[in-house]
Amino acid sequence: MEFFRIEGGRRLSGRVRIEGAKNAALPLMAASLLTDQPVTLRNIRPLADIANMGRLLEELGVDIKPVPGGLTMQSVDENRVHARYDIVRTMRASICVLGPMLARRRQARVSMPGGCAFGHRPVDLHLRGLEALGAKIELKGGDILASADRLKGDTVFLGGPFGSTVLGTANVMSAAVLASGRSTIECAACEPEIVELANMLNSMGARISGAGSPRLVIDGVEELSGINHVVMPDRIVAGTYAVAAAITNGDVILDDFPYDALLATVNHCREIGVHIQRVSGDDPTRCTVRVTSERNLKPTTITTQPHPGFPTDLQAQLMALVCMAEGNSVITEKIYPERFMHVAELMRMGAQLYRQGPTVVVAGGGKLIGAPVMASDLRASASLVLAGLAAEGETIVHRVYHLDRGYHQMEETLNALGGRVERIKEEKPAAAETDGLRGEGVSTMSAQFVQDDR
Ligand code: EPU
């Protein structure tokens, strides 16, 4: 296992180009199951999750070849329909093969994803949506067994207790594309990654309208063609590097910044005293911004919400940032009320955090102190690295494999900006990982296979 050693207190400056979005790429990759023609995706980084999705697709009869900056996928064996537990348990997003496989191959067997680091994450809305399109669904031996003759368009409602579902919308929309007749998805997710998927499917011959709004109307078609598609920039990576600049009181230019997808974040940053100014580029989906911050940051109130509200995937990073503010901030998590694995670790660095249910009060104070801390999921890890950049002294962030699932060589990017982050291979597991001191009760090896958080 590897860890980061971070020397805090260095101002970041320089330029970073934002990489392609992992959370967009995963359902786009799964959409290759909807056609027997080649689907080429570019602007993809070799993240662990992309590799896992590639492995899963290969098992499902998809031929995958690397191309410069991406990969080409072609479904060549449509008889393979089993997404096995061994792969699904490493990545929750594996569930997005269900809709495409069912629509085109008329059957699918996908291992049911389990809980994850931040709580119970059901897939009931995915299943309900596919059933509304005529799928027969049963659970057997921990697998979801889905079958249908051709799916049939209908009205599907995807609202749940925490709003819509992003991957559920991706699943049902992808399936409806090949259904007969018209499907209407009410309470669809409005996330930019859904718009991206709809745009790509439309370029392949689908007929989807309303993407980006809560009502999607899909007129089914007989078949889809192949496509060559450039993946959108990653809004969460962009937000994370904006916070890295701000938390170090730095001055950083970010290229390919998806400004439009981050309006709530830009707005909160402004309240805190962080300026994200567009400096060039007419396209608000990928422009160039300059991030600077005032020396004295101000507190704020943040509530995570479905898009266009403030994204849950940036909650942990903003929490690290407001630890540096003068005064009390209030952060409420409305998508995953248990997504606070970073709280105890930030407290080890001197943060004054008071949690009550889904709300954390951050008594800012402008100071964090380096400490050994443990990453537990992707965004919590990012938050700890950010805190380490701002902290006095040295911070060790264990288990950075979580980080590698969503950020390509983050230490290299930060070092190019003047940070000092070293990736070190652990010779033997840290004591806390083996003796269960953190109450996790998992061994170092099995920790690798705790259900993924994405
Ligand atoms: N939910 C249900 N039933 C369902 C599905 C979801 O009740 O059938 C609930 C969830 O438990 C949660 C809420 O609905 O409370 C939203 O979950 P959603 O289904 O939208 O999450 P997801 O699609 O599984 C994606 C991202 C997550 C991101 C969420 C919310 C990918 C691969 N993952 O997950 O990303 O947090 O949307 O925006 O796109 C990350 O990148 O770190 C990450 C966790």
C-alpha cells in the first residue's frame, strides 16, 4: 500500500489542465454494450475505476483497444451477460451495465452492489425503472437477474428519499433508447454527466430530449451506431484543484474548467473569499479560470443537493477549506447523510468539528496541524490531502489507493504547482490498519475490497 507524505504550508501557483470526468466516462463506457459498432472515448485517464470498468466489459464480450488519450470498445460477443461479484464489489458503478445489457441482449445478470464507506446505497430505483419498461427482475444468489423481450416505453418515476439517482437515470435512459415507443423519465437526475450521456447516445442515433431537466423523453430506436466522443472535463477534480489553490492562498490557472457545471461551488467559494475568475474561453463547459483567495477566509453555510445544487462529491474538500476560515461554518449533507468519514481524521489535524446527524459545524480558526491520517473513500482522501497542503508541518495520508480511483497522479499535479507531496510505498501496514484501532475491523488486504464508494 502507498501513502502520501505532505509538507504543508507551501503556496501553490502555476497551471493545470482538468482531466476527463471519470463519473461521465463510466456510463459512457457501459453504453458500448448498446451497439456492435466501435465506441471510442477520448480524454480518459488510466484511473483504477476506468480499468475496472474495462475489465468488466471485457468479461461481457467487449473488445477493448487503447487509442491515444482513450480507448475503443466494440461489443463482439453478446452471449456473455454475467457481471460477477468479484468485479462489481470493487466498483459500485458496475451497476451501469445493467440497463444497456438488458436493452440489447434482452437479459442481464449483475451482482447486487453492497453498502459502501458512506452508508447503505440501494439500487431500488434502478430496478423499479427497468421494471416499468417491462423487465422481469428477480434476485438470486446475490445477483440481479433481469430479462425482457424488447423493452417497452412507459412513464418512469425516479425520485427517492434523497432526490433522483444519477446512475439510475443513466441505466434507465440507456435502456429506454432501444425500447419500443416513447419513455418518459420523471424526476430524472439533472447532473452534467447525464447530459453528456444523452448527448453521446443522441450522436449514436438515439432520440432523447430534455437532458439536464427533470423530465427526459426518449423515443426508442431499433439500433445505435458507433461513435467517437471526447469526454467532458471532471467537475469534481476541477473543484478539488480550485480548493487546493485557495487553501494554500495560491494563484492557479485551471484550463478546461467546467464553469457551468460548478456554479454552486463557484458561488460558495466567492462567499468564502475565493475568486474563480474566467480569464479566457467562450465555452462555459470548458474554459480557463484563475483561482486566487483572500488572506482571511470567511465562513459559510453549505447544503449538498442534487445538481445544480452544491455537489456531495465536493463536501469533504470544502470542509477542509472552511477549517481555515475565521468563524463558524455549517455543512449539511443531504445526499448521503453518513458521508463524514473525513471528520474524525480532520479533527486529528486540529480541526474543530461538531457533528450532529447530517450536519457538521466547523469552528474555523485558520489553523491545521500535520498528522498521520487515514483515507477511507475517494473524496474524503482528497479532503485530507488538501488539509495536508494547508497544515503546519508534515501530514501522512494512508491508503491513497482511494484517491487513485478518481484523480490521476494527484501528487505530480500538486508538485508541479509547487507543493511537496511524496508517494511512498508502505513497507508494512500501518499499525492502525491491522489492529482495528479505527474500529474498521478489516485487514489491510480486505480493505482493498471494501465496496467502492462510487
Ligand atoms: N438512492 C436510492 N435508491 C437508488 C439509488 C440511489 O435511494 O436506487 C439514493 C442514494 O442512496 C443516495 C441518493 O439516492 O442517497 C443519490 O444516489 P445516486 O444514485 O444519485 O448515486 P450514484 O448514481 O450511485 C453518483 C456518483 C457519486 C455521487 C452521486 C451523487 C458515479 C459513478 N457516482 O453515484 O460519485 O456522489 O452520484 O451525485 O457517477 C464520487 O465520485 O466520489 C461519487 C461517490
